[in-house]
Amino acid sequence: MQTLESISADRINALFAEVESFTDPDFDGWTRTVFSSPYQEERHWMLRQFKDSGLQNVHVDAAGNIVGVLPGRNPFADPIVLGSHTDTVERGGRFDGVVGVLGALEVVQRFRESGRLLERPLMVIDFFGEEANPFGLTCLGSRSLVGHLAPQDLERINPEGKRLGDTLQAFGMDPSGILGMSTGRPAKWHAYLELHIEQSDSLEKARRDIGVVTAVAGIKRLLARYLGQYDHAGGARMRARKDALLAAASSALVLHEFACGNPGYAVATTTHIDSLQSAQNVVPGKAELRAEVRSTDSAWFTSVDRELTQRVSARAHEFGCDVDLEWFLDNEIVQTNSTLQQNIVDASQSFGLSWMAVPSGATHDSVHISRIAPMGMIFVPSVGGRSHCPEEMTPQRDILNGIRVLEESVRLADKGPLPTL
Ligand code: GLV
Ligand code: MN
Ligand code: MN
């Protein structure tokens, strides 16, 4: 006999199998980067899934977010909103973001089938372009929705020299419409909840079913430009060189060691080092380094750019080079709402699921949505803590646990008093 859980499992499996087919064959794993054809095709498919799950008023908003609503008994009440994303990094996994969107659609089906209407409308959103893109900006859809995309962001240039504004237009979007989203009356939402894979190994190590997210790490990104001296790779004596690439490589270690020195949650990742030359017999006179740092420790996060600027400059000078560091704040540290945290704990306990409080090192659309709504996040375990790679894995049992907790957390938020921002 089919149970509610086995119906959910079958439905979720079928949707995962379909969404996985939208991938760029030029990469291993799963690749649906923002502005790509596989992402465009998947979004058409997703629009249909929103309609098929019984959501009403399904549409794509000016910022490319796919939106639908399950009406509640009181059409005038502020909605409870569920969301995540379905774009991926290159060579990504199957679960990052997708669990949250498909999980939300499953929650909608379960509410419809139970015949018990919520008091409030339940809105579901597949946010546009959450992952970092070559323009260096994460969360395009959620950022725009809360009016946090600035006109100068549209002027950002990718490594091929294209403007973000032009790229959005070529993808069928209207940049002025996106900026206009901030001029209307700001949305008022009762609560925002996001189900996501943990992308780290705390839950697996502690053998817990559910992570109750306490805070999402802040992110600062770095572009460092090194100036040394071009020289002959055969003739220039080692002691006389001003090797800009070596200075950049050494900075990567400075960043790494600085993050390792923090006893709390702090990480630093150098993602690119480039000598900006193709010759193999020239000592690099110029180099660029791109990196990011993240933390939930506000004292560390506040001073990290100042500290690292000083340490990276000192190290560059040891190699006879100058360096110019440009820092960009991607997002501040964001705390989750305490009432929603408690709802997630209560929901987990009502099903006999074990839980623990965890920080999120990954960023999420929830960071931006927290500007307009009380925000909570539910994590389910990632096998080996792996993510942003094809090996990313969350067993079906854990996904179903997450869906049950999400559903119950919605019910509690629907009944409960307004959580405060
Ligand atoms: C997105 O996954 C991020 O944390 O950058
Ligand atoms: Mn994600
Ligand atoms: Mn991601």
C-alpha cells in the first residue's frame, strides 16, 4: 500500500530524474550556469512543474524568478514563502538548490492532498542565478527582488568584456525593469523558509538528521593586482627578480594561513592566479589573484580586509613587487530568525528526528530575503560534506526528512504569531 511518504518519494525521484537531464554535456557532473541554454531549458520545464503542482498565478518576475502561490483561507494575509535555486556551478552536483525548490513543490502537493488549507498564502520561488557568476555577483534574483541590485551592478564586466546589463538583456530580461523592482511597495512576507543541503560535514559527523541554521556567513571578495618586473627567464638571477606571479602565489598561502588561525568559523579560498602572459620564458611582471573570505565571526569579518591587505602587501614587497587590493562585499553575515529556528526544532522533534544548530558557510538567497522577511533555514546532511562537485550526495531518506520538517515548519509559522525581523 502506498503511504504519504512513498508517494512523496516517487514524486521527488521522478522530478530529480527530469531536472538532472538539463545539463551542459561539455562538463562532468551537472552544469546549468546562469545565462546558459541548459538553464534556460530547465526554467521552461520548471515553469510547467510549478503549474502542475497546483500553484496559481505562476509567472516569471522582472528579475527572472519563477513564482507561484497556493492560496490560503485568508487571501489578504502576508504569505509564507519557500524558495531556493536550480542553477549550478560548473561541474556541480544534483542537490545544491534543487532540493529546496523540488522540496517546496512537494510541500505544496502535500498541503493540497491533505485538504487542510493554510490560513496564509504559500508562495514558492525558484530564484534566478543564485551561484557566483563571471560578473562576480551571487543571488541575482533574490538580490533584485529586495531592491538590492544597484545600477552600477549592471555595469559589471565579465572576463570577455561583456556588461551584466547587456547579458541580462540577451537572456530576455529587461534591466530597467529589474532596477524598477525596488521602487514599488516593498513586499511584506510573514516568513521565508529555505530547505538546503548542508554542503559541509557537521551533520554527518554528529549523526544528526536536521541542521537548524543559526547564521549565514558573510563574504568578501578580493581582486589583487601585482606589479613586478618582466625579465628573461634564463638570464635574470634569482635574487634580482621581481616575480609578480610568485608574489601572488605566496599571497594565496597568506590568505590560507590567516583563515586557519581563526578558532571559529572562517575560510579563505584563492580561486584564480593569472600571470596575464602566454610566454613560458619570461619572468612574470604582472599578475592577478582572485579570492574570497567568509566567516560568521563578526569581529574577524569586519577587520579581515584590513588585516589581509597589510599582510599581503608585506609579502609582495618581500618579492620586490607592489600590489593593489580591491575588496568587494558580497554579503554581510546574516542571523536567522529565532522563532523560525524554534519552529524547525519543534518540527524535527515531532517526527523523532535528531537536530543540531549549524552555521552556513555557503551563501543563499535567504541572505537577501532576510531584508524583507523573518528567515529560517533547514539543512539536511551532505555525504562526506562534499558539494559544488559531481560527488555531491544527499540520500533520499534525508531529503524526505527535510520535506517533512519544512512542511511542519510552515504549519507552525501559519499558526504562530508573527516572527519579528
Ligand atoms: C553558493 O553556493 C555560494 O556559497 O557561493
Ligand atoms: Mn545553493
Ligand atoms: Mn552553490
